[in-house]
Amino acid sequence: MSNDVIRLGVLGTASICEKVLPAMQRCNSIQLAAIASRSLSKAQNAAAAYGIPQAFGSYDALLNPELLDALYIPLPNSLHFPWTMKALQAGLHVLCEKPLALSAANAKTMFETSGAAGKHLQEAFMYRHHPQYEVVQKAVRDGAIGELRWLNASFCFMLDDEESIVANPELGGGALWDVGCYPVNLASWLAASIPVSISAAANIRSVDRTLAGTIAFQNGFVASISCSINSAEHHYAEIHGTTGSILLANPWVAGLGANSPVTIRRHGQPDTLLQVQGHDPYFLQACHFAKACQTPALRNAQAEESIRTAAILEEMSTYPR
């Protein structure tokens, strides 16, 4: 690995690549060096579309530290653990799509392996890299809404493809694993505490179509989350404290446009509306990943948070059936 560029391989040609790979191409610290698919023709088509020099018809072909420094894994959820482990054990840094793992034990093992290998492992929650979360973090740190008390957050959309991976229980599909992981991760970050009580209820048809749950943390913070792949698109996050609230109208997929206002609301006072400059969170995520790969002090900084997120998701996934 050079001092300023990492050679990155892409393990799969999932639809999320349409957003992630162009962003990676704009990051000067990343060189897209190779892409693999179980279908060589799919890999070749993707390589041509994104200007990637090498294409392979085998995932194993990318587990080569002479060819690459790092791997991006956008595979189905059920494949995150085995392929992340293989990549780390081969000596590669890993950016793995969310959710990192389908169990807390697997997430813990993944970070233990990355630490032992001296490699960076990052869960690809791109939303957290958007500048609106710098605004949120500063507002919370400065006591703009007093002491944190609870989160109310939702991520819903209407799935229009029943053949999608999202509808396949064998591949880790369902509303919770696909989009519920976003509000759960936000709760894990804000609480920075151990969950002591977790519950959920769901509407199920092969996978959970709509789910609502609550999380109580050891420090008294409580989160109420909802998610659906069977309802009209709906996104929001409300962070409530002892003296006010922070309201996010577009918490998960905010992008380049000026569509990410952060509202601070206090009882008896006019709302404070903070307009956040738009940015591509996929680009910021890519650049952060590259920097962490090259900076040992930054590696695996979110390990505890990712393991905690996995533990909450795992417990919520045991909803009554």
C-alpha cells in the first residue's frame, strides 16, 4: 500500500454499487483495482461500467494482498461474516455493508480478527458520514437539548420486488436487517451504553415486513424504532432531551441537495433551523475508510458500537412469531 492510495477490490455487483463505486472513484485515496462476481460476465460488465482494470468470476480471486490492500463487501447479509473473515485472514482491510453481522458473537469475532491482523474493519453505515451528524453531535455535546432521554426513529419503504434479497429469509432479509438497522445504529451511537431491555413485534410474511421495537439502555436512554418494507416511504429521527429536541427530516439518505435541515426545538421558544450543506455520504465514507486503513490510530474505532448494534438487532430479530 502506498502512502496515499489504497488498492480496493469489490466483492460482488449488488445494486448498492451504483451509489458506492462512483463515490469511491472520486476519492483520491482509493483506486478501484478489481471486481468479482460469481458470474464472470457480470464482473466484466461492471468493470467496464466503472473503469475497473480487472474482473474475476470468483470471489476467492480477490483474496490476494499482492493485488489489493482492501476489500469492499456488498454481499447479502448472510455472507458478510464468512467473507469478511476470509478477507481479514488474507491480510486485507474491509469495508463491509451494513448490517455487519447477524449476531453479536460474529461481530465480536470479526473485530477480534481485524485487530489481530492489524487491519481496519468498518461497517458501511454511510448515513453517519453526512455533515448533519456533525451538527447533531455538536448540539448534543453543547447541551442544546439538555441531557439525552430518548430517540424516536423510523425507516420505511415499499418493496416492489418479491424476488429481492430483502424478501429472502435465508439471506438475512427482512425490514429489521435491511432498514431497521439504521435507527438501531443511531440509538447505539447516541446511547453509548449497554442495552438492558429489548423488545419487538412484527408483521411477518416469510420475513418481517413491518417491525416496531424498543430499547432501554443502562444509562437510562430509551429508543423507539420502527421499520417497514411494506409501507409508504417514511424517514425521520427525533432526539429528545430534558430541555428540547433535535428533529431530522432526512436522517438516512440525505445527500448533495439542501434537503437536510436540522431543527432544534425548545419548549416556549422559536425553533432553531440549521441548514446543513449537502454532501455525498458515500464519498465521505470512502475517504474515511481509506484514511483509517492508513492510520493505525483510527482503525476499528467503532468496534464497540458495531458489536452493540449487532446485539440489539439479534435480540430484536427474535420477535414473537
